[in-house]
Amino acid sequence: MQHRKSRSDSFKMDAVRRLMARGSKTIAEKSKELGVSFSLLYRWRERFESELTRGVPLCANVA
């Protein structure tokens, strides 16, 4: 049986920042880079997007 990895909130928020950054990579490419499913990225975005868009620059430290 495969165990699920637990990710920290800081990892999730960084992943959402990357997702929100308008780059040339698709959601599928970003999810593969991060090692998570794209549906999980969408759930994290729903959870953290409002927190991240409160006056914080989204492109800061995003690769």
C-alpha cells in the first residue's frame, strides 16, 4: 500500500504561487515538477488563493 505524503502549508502556498504565476508552463507541467496531481493543486488554490492575493506580490521568488 502506498502512503500519502503530507506537505507543509508553506509548500502548498509556494505551489499555489507557482500556479498563479502566468508563465508558459501548463498546470500539468507544474504539477509534475512538484510531484503532485493537478487536482490537488486546484484544491490548494481554492484554500490559499484569497490569502495570497491580499496585497502580496505573486511573482516574488517564483521560478
